[in-house]
Amino acid sequence: MRHKRLIYIIFCFLLILISGLMIAMNMHEWIKIGLLKQTDNYPFGGEGPVPYYYKSAGLYSLIMLIWGILFMVNLIFGIISILKRKISRTYLTFGILTLLIIAQFIHGQID
């Protein structure tokens, strides 16, 4: 019983930590490119082997905003599950987080 509780606490910690990092990374890019217009050192215009969303700064910032929102919604759902002590929903949220990370990686491979 004690091991299950420890594993659950570790999953909760990782869920919050990883989600927070993913939100911070994506929202930072959105703020930097979309709001502050700091586009130096970014290969916009499709130069070289870059994902399709590097065609313009606007498209790139929109994609980063969407990913940030997806991770944020998942984190909110996870925090609600943790607070309500819904163990199965918390594990589900962690699984969705894993799928979101894989999906973002695959999305970044699309030319």
C-alpha cells in the first residue's frame, strides 16, 4: 500500500513538473515571437530542413500558442484530479501528457 502511494506521488510531481515545463517553453516562444516580434536567429521562410510552421512568424507563434494551451488544459485537468483524489484520472492525465509530448515531437518532424 505504501509503494502505491509513493508511486502516485511521483506521478503527480512529474505531471506538474513536466506539464509546467512544456507550458513554459511553448508560451515563451509565443510571447517572444508573437507578441514581442523578436524573430532574430529564426529561419522563417522555409529555409533549410525546418518544420512547415516555420513558413512565417505568425504561423509559428500560433502553433506554439496552441501547444501551450493544450498542455495547460491537461495540467488543469491533472491538478483537479489530484485535488479530488481521483487516482485513475491522474494516471490518465499523465498518459495524455505523454501522448501530447510524442505528438508535439512528431508534429515538429512534418516538413
